[in-house]
Amino acid sequence: MTELIIYAFLFLSLIAHTLMASKMYRTVHADQSLSLKERNDWKLKALILPGYYFRKYKGRNKGIK
């Protein structure tokens, strides 16, 4: 039973990671103010720690909007 709970937690974590990375990927891709290199950098960061880097990306753009 414990093993099932661990696998369920890992599966939910993986799904959450994937959804957050795709949300950041779409947001960065739509931002026309970034150069191609900057977009690619942010997209790669989205694959590593999407929640952390998405907050950093949003904070970076607060002054612009």
C-alpha cells in the first residue's frame, strides 16, 4: 500500500511539472519582446524547475507591463 501511495505521488508530481513547464513554454513563446536566444534560455529553464523560473520570469516582466 505504501508503494502505491509513493507511485501516485510521483505520478502527480510529474504531471504537475509537465503542466507548469508547458504553461511557461507557451507564455515565453508568445512574448515578442524577447530575442530568440532569450526565449530558448527561458524554455530550457522551464524544463528544469518550471515553478521557480516562471516566478522569476514573471518578476522580470513586472516592470515592463
